[in-house]
Amino acid sequence: MAFPSRYELELGVRYVLAKRRNSFISFISLISMLGIALGVAALIIVISVMNGFQSELRERMLAATAHVEVKGLDGPMSDWQSVATVLKKNPEVQAIAPYVQGEGLWINGEINKPSLVRGIDPGTEVLVATVQQHMKVGTLDLLKPGEWGVILGVDLARSLGVRVGEKVALVTPQGTVTPAGTVPRVKSFTVVGLFEIGWIEADSRVALIHVKDAQRLYQFGDAVTGIRVKLNDLMQARSVADLWLRTLPPGLNVSDWTTQNASFFKAVQLEKKVMFIILTLIVAVAAFNLVSTLVMVVTDKESDIAILRTLGARPLSIMQIFVVQGAIIGVAGTLIGLTVGLAVALNIDLVVGTIEKIFGVTFIDKTVYLITELPSKVVPADVLFIVLMSLGLSLLATLWPSWRASRINPAEALRYD
């Protein structure tokens, strides 16, 4: 189809802006335009929120975990230094940190809460994770060997009812053998700091102590549970982990962040695809509403079409007039939706905060969604795809009515005029 000529463009625009007796058709055109705009805006907003949720969830998880973890299959790693030497040879490795991990029950008076106890070396931990950036009180450097200090997640500390400087007892499964039998080990710790990552799994279930204290507490000697690794590119974690699975000595397990939290990311990805399909149907319905709009226009303009044909207008020219009309509605609706969608997506925190304040509702419950605020991340490729899809559907919807207009017989159309 050739590019429309000037008179075809002018007629197409005139039909969109129809007045007087054609005001109803003009109103229907406006509704079609707003329908497309609403669908495009909804798609951009929802996809941006889903992208933001996925990105924010990954960043907050990686604040408490690592890109790759190497640990023993059957127990602690006694010769972890030699394994660390091998890991450092990989050019993708940026930093490594040994850790000791176990379970324990924190007790403060009559309150008790289970948690994951992680022994870390403050000097190397800051190189592989970003928990230091999420400290609400204190720093990781306050964890010193032999002083039995602990840094708690804010939710864990709140549930225990303890503050910085107060004592809290830890009961571990590793028991002490006495004449009366095996007695659970109990150790008193001083709370030296609090962290808040914004990920409920860490804030309510993780406690950090010094790696030397953890080795003594869990009777590891000089062994560690494993080694945490930070890579130059976190997206290379899967390939690096697969390489180490093949090359490291037997008896070691290698896992990366994509497998450790696979269920979360798969759920988010699936939800994103489903929401995209559902909202695409909204755009499709609005776009194909153009079919009924253009059919009404064609019926209303039959005498005009017949006159144009008698003046020498070709069928292709008639077709292009109505394609122009449909394209104007589709382009205008898409641009309006693009503007509104980007405005909301880029200011989602302000929009959500205003709605929550007006209606007294809470959109993000961190016990359900794992994070505390609604994120948004606009990906240009996604926005471009949505815009092109909307324009394509709009153009497709104009073809049949336009073709029907080009097939009108001038003699039949003018018989009763």
C-alpha cells in the first residue's frame, strides 16, 4: 500500500473530527482512542511494576546471600582454604568469604524465636554482600571474636523485644554431654547492631555473629560451612556454578542465586507473562473496537465515497482514507497511553502513597510480598514492544472496513440520493 496523498490525509483527519450530524461517530472514535490509551497505559504500568518487583527482590535477596555458594555435601569444609584458592583463579570471581551457618533458638525471658545463625568475617563479608549498606544501628565491624556479639534483623529483634546493648540467649542443637545426658548448648550474646534489608526472610529469620564465635559454638574447629562468592557479573552465576560442579573435588555442592531462590523468580516471571497476556487482550479489544467505528463511518459516508469514485478516485485511494482515520485514532490512543503509563510508572511510589493515604489501604504487605514498598522499573525494550503492538493491532483493525469502503458501488450508493 502506497503512502496516502495529501487529500487522503485531509479526508481521514476530517472524518475523525466529524461535527454536526456525525457527532455520535466522533464520540465513538473518542471512546476507541481512550480504550487503546487505557490498555497501553495499564500494560506499561503493570509490566514496569513487575520488572521492578523482580529487580528489587533480586537485589534484596543478594544483600543477604551471595552470587554463588560452595559448601560441603556431608558436613563442614575442613580444607576450605585450598578450595578458596581454586575459586580465586576464575577471572569472574571478585571476592570470596567463608561462613558458618547453623540453626538456633533465641530466648529473651519467656519469648523464644528460631532463626538462621550465620557466622561471618566482617572484613570479607562486606565484599560479597551488601548487608552493611542496610544496617540500621551499628556496623559489621562490631562483631569481634570472643566478645559474643550478634547483629539481628529488625523484625527478629522486635519479636524478641530486645534492643542494641541488651543480652539475648541462643540455644543450639549441638548439645553438651554431661553425666545426666546431652544438654543443649546455651550461650548469651549481646546485641551490637540491627539490619533491615526489606526482605522479610532475612529481617525476621537471620542473625549474624562472628565466624570464630560460630566455629566454637557449633564445634566446627577451623572448618566452615562453605564459601560465599561474588562475581563481576551476577548473570554469569549459573555458568560459573556449572563449571565448578564439573571441576571441583567431589563432596562439594555448588549453588547460585538463581537456583537458591528459583521458586520466587519463576513465580514472578510467570505472573508477568500472565498479566501481559491479560492486558494485551484489553488493548486488542480496544483496537478492534475500531472495526465497528469504521464500519459506521463507511456506512455514513457511502454517498461521499460514491461521489469520490465518480470523480475518479481509485479503490485504493478510498481504502487509504479510512486507513488514515483508523491510524490516527490508534496513534493518538497509543501516545496518550504511553504518556500516562510512563508518568505513573516513573512516579509509582507517589501515586501508591497518595492512594493508600486517601483510601486507608495497604498495597504491599511484606509478610506476603517479601518486600516493603512497590517498586517500578521501566525497561525501554518492553515499552517499545507495547507501543508497536498497539500500533500494529490498530492498523490491522482498519483493514477490513477500509477494504469494504473501497468496494462500494457508486451507482448503488447514489440511487436514493
